Amino acid sequence: MVSGADILVVDDEPEVARIMAMNLEFEGHRVRVAHDGLEALREVEEKKPDCILLDIMMPKMDGFEVLKRLKKDPETSDIPVIVVTARDTDMDRLKGLGGGAVEYVAKPFDLGELKAHVSRALSVKDRGLEEQARQERIRRLQLSTLRDITEKLISTLELEEVLETIGEKLRHLFELDVCAITLLDAAGRRFYPASVCSRLPLGERERNKFHIPYERLREWTEQEGAYDSGVQPLPASVLSGDEVAGVLAGLRSLYLLPLRAKGRFIGVIFLGRVKEMELSPQEVELLAAVGNQAALAIENARLYEELRYDEEIHRQLLQRVINAQEDERRRVAMELHDGVIQNLVSAVFRVQFGEARLESDPQGARRALRESQEIINQGIDEMRRIIAGLRPTMLDDMGLVPALQKYIRRVQEEAPWELKIELKEGEVPQLTPEAETALYRICQEALHNVVKHSRCRRAEVELSSEGEELVLRVEDDGVGFEFPPSQRRQSRGFGLAGMRERAESLGGRLRVKSAPGEGTLVEARFPLYAVSKEG
């Protein structure tokens, strides 16, 4: 065993420091003792030791900060440091080894093993091989930490639980005071605070600071100095201000971790500490990997939430369709009974009356036949009215575009204010009856919403072919509306859900775009092969 080395033992527990010093002295080493971080740095400055045994949890300055300062100084960066501490999580080991320690020993320790670590640190000749081994241990720790987080994330598909897991894990791993996750809203215009984990007492004003405009966030993530992984250091002042006292203004370190799923920017994680925090390259790499897993977990949870909500909407729509069918059958039965059938019965009576009077009263018989003819004509008109209520006969009689023109004129005439609706028709192939009905009903519902909600003066309906798609757009310049944070949940009435169902039933898709004061756009796109007769 190598002996005669100058070793510095740094530990705030005098008894532990004495035991380590005594055993190392038995091996022939010269041992100095420091009881806090600042004292340790003074000892190193006075005389550079051959090896340092460094505790982490100490007053005045912890061991991680001491290690960082030693490795930053070219004069002391080559001193082998062995961390000896009661902190023994994978993240602690990652911070220690990633910070440059050659070994990480957990308390309570075996004195024989500790002396062996010291001997190896003093006798290593090939520092390159030793560095490779250290880096391999760091990679294993990263994978272990990431695996633990991933297992937690895949254990649930509930969005709130996923967000809480991410926030709590990161806050614990990096000893954060604030970990806030903000997600992009359904309109893609603004970020809202989806989850805020904090040791600090955050009020409503502080939480509102995480409502970040999209453009501002892009400006932060694209500025020079961002890490290649996307982890971006920010001045803590971006979340504070004169109107927010103390809490967020007290942050001294702030990092931003972008979240991207399938190439799309879906949100960010803010990581803040009251104390100074400088991320090592290994921690940045781990954060980037955690960010990737977090983004996928959030996206999967959102998709599950959407699917579950869509299933509930579909169930409710199906029940409404069944109820509507029953109501419609009752309505048709009543109208047939009270209208058409009564007219036919009356006509039969008059025909019978005319037949009975044909010889004795020819003039009365002719009058009865004329009355029966009038009654039958009324019955025909009534039948046409009932049929029109079941399906827009204009589609069969006139085609889609003329039917839309006629419906638009009626909407303009019946609107409670002056409303101008323009129909723009591009090149449209001959459509199947199912497609014409779906397009007519989608346009009908969209214009109903225009009159009911938009308070606009002008609207536009456009029907055209674009490439391999048929596109229907209904756009207004009205008041618009703001999508709620939780994507489509609680944001769609049965009208929008019904339009989406009609579009998807023909292989199409429906998109709604709106913002307060910017009007509303409803756009339905269908593959041409699914809606054209030629297809």
C-alpha cells in the first residue's frame, strides 16, 4: 500500500474525522482535518494535499460546492477526491462522480474498503483508464435514475398524476425550490401552468407568472448560450417583478427545459432554486433525457384523456341519436296520424259520399269529388313537409351548392342583426349523397353557431378542392372564444362534437381555430376518394 501521502479529511463530525485520520495515520500517511467547507479550502490553499476525503453535508459550504471549486481551479483540479457521506441516492452519486470525485463512499463505511480506495487513488498510473471507468459509472447512474423515473411515469395515464410525478421527482433529484410545468394550450398561443411543485408559499399572482406567451418562450429557447440538449439557463428575474414580492423574486437560479413530443413543442419545465445552482454536463444530459421521457408521458396522458373524453362524448351522442330517432318517430307518427291519415280518411268519406250520390245527385257527387281532391292535395303537401324534415330535399332537388345558397339566404334573412354571408365555390367534384348530407349539416351547424355566438357582421363559407382533399371552411369575424387549458375537455358542446363525428365518419377531420377578438374558423377536410362519386 502506498504510504507517506498528505491526506486532508473533511468532515463536520469530529468523531468520524478522528477515526478516519487515525486509521490513515496507521498506514503511514500524514493527515490533516477540516470540519467545514471553507476550512477545507483554506487547508488546500495553504498546502496542496495528495488526496481529499470529503463529506457532503457540512455547515457554511457543502461538499458539492467544495468539489466544484477544487475542480475549477487548475492548481487543484488534479487532486483525487473521495466523497464520504451519508447521502446515498443515485442522484447524489451522479453529482459526486459527475463533479469529478474518483470514488463515492456511503456512511457507515468499512474502514478496510475506505483505505483500499485511498490506496488506489494514490497509486493510479493510467488516469485515462480511471477516467473511462468513472464515466462508465456515471452512465450507469444516469440510466438507473432515468429508469426509476420512467417506471413511475408509465405506471399511470392520468395527466395530473404524470405531471405531479415529474415535478416531485425533479424537485427531489435537483433539490429545487420551484418546479413548474407549463403546457401549450389547445389554440397553440399561450402556455398555462399545468403543475407547480414548490417548497415556497406561492400565491395566485406568482402562479400566474407561468402564463407565458408563446413568442416570449421561443425567444428564450432560441437565444445564444442554450445548451445543445435544450436546457436553458435564464435570469431568475424573468419570473419576478415589482408586483410579485419576495417569493419568485428570491430565486437566484432558474433553468428552462423545453418539452417536445414527436417533434412538436408542447411545453416547458421551469427549475428554480433560492441558492445558486450550476448544472454539470452529466446533470444537463440527465435532464434532457428526463425531458424526453416527460414529454412522451404527457403526450400519452393527453391522448388518453382525449380518447376517454371522446368515448364519453360518443356515448352521449349515440344516446342522443337514439333519443332523437325515437322522438322523430313519435313526431312523424303523430303528424301522419293527425294530419295525413285524417285527410285521407276525410277524402275516403267524400269519395264514398260521391259514389252514393252519383245517380241521385250528380252535382253533389262532383262537389264531393272536388273536395276529396283538395284534401288529397293537402295531404301530399303535408307529406312533403314531413319528408323535408327528415332529409333536406334541396340536396336531392338542387344539389349541394344551390342548397347551401338557399340555406345561407334564409340564415341572413332570419338573423337578428344585419349579417352578410358569402359563399365561395371552387372546383368541386360530384359528391356522394352521404358526403353532401355531411357537408350540408356541418355547414348548417357552423352557421348556427355563427348566429348564436359570434356577434359578427360578416361570415364566409368556402367549398373547394385542395390537392387530394375536399375542404369546407366556415369563418367569421366575430368575438371568437378562448380554448380552455385542458385541450378539448369542456370546450366542445354537442354541436362541435357532432360536426367532428360527421367529418370522421367519412374519413375526414375537423379543426376549430379561434381566439378572443379574432373570430372563429371551422374547417373540415375530407379525402377526395372518400367523398366523390368517381372514387
